Amino acid sequence: MAKATTIKIRLDSTAGTGFYYVTKKNSRTMSEKMTKRKYDPVARKHVEFKESKIK
């Protein structure tokens, strides 16, 4: 069976609040780690979110 093109990833907040988003990314076109600037409701501001594996 072929490997899936999209994988689920977890975006962890760099503010240290423990808040995270779960999203999908195309592993064939984006081989590097994903970073996004999104809203953290615990910190109540926009912060950087970095990719990590879903456990």
C-alpha cells in the first residue's frame, strides 16, 4: 500500500502554555518542519507554533 501524502501534525505553542493545534500537511511538498504564527487563547495573543509529532 502506498504512503499517504498528507500527515497529521501537532503545532505546539512556543509561549509554554501547553496549548496546541492539530492540522494536516503534505509531506511530499513540505519536507521541513512547519512553523505558523497563530492565536494562543491561554496567553491571549498571537505566538509562534512549531511542529511536533502526535503521540
